[in-house]
Amino acid sequence: MDRLILILLGIVALFSGITYLLWRVSKRVKLVKYSPALLCLLAGVYYWYLAKTVQVHGGFEDLANAILSMMLLTGFVSGLATSLIIDFIVPKSKA
């Protein structure tokens, strides 16, 4: 369980960093910083769908799909939270 929490914290740091770097690189296009969160959401929903519907004969593939979905949805939440912080809190602190 400790490793899973460390992996999730690493994913949060990774996607927050990617979102921050995209914000710094592309100042003119504001929607670019939402792209990592959107990609994580799409992939997370896809793997959740696979975990719920595809019946595998033997193995733990459905469990692996559910865990991968949880990791990707964690990336979605962290990327979205970072983007919203950049949009709403950073401009107020500059003023």
C-alpha cells in the first residue's frame, strides 16, 4: 500500500509539472495546459471501461486495468487542479 501511495504522489508531481511547463511555454494559447488532464481523463475512462466490461479468462487483467484507471484519473485530477490554480490564483497574486 505504501508503494501505491508513492506512485500516486509521483503521478501527481509529474502531471502538475507537465501542466506548469506547458503553461510557461505557451503563454498565448490558454487551453494547451488542459491537454494532459484531458488525455488522462480519456485514457482513465477507457481503462475503467475495460476493467468493468471485458471478461478475461484467467489472470488479473481486469484488476490491472482498474489500477491503471485509478492512476490515470489521479493524473487527471492533479492536472486539472494545477490548471485551475494557474487560471484563478496566479493572476490574483500578480495584481
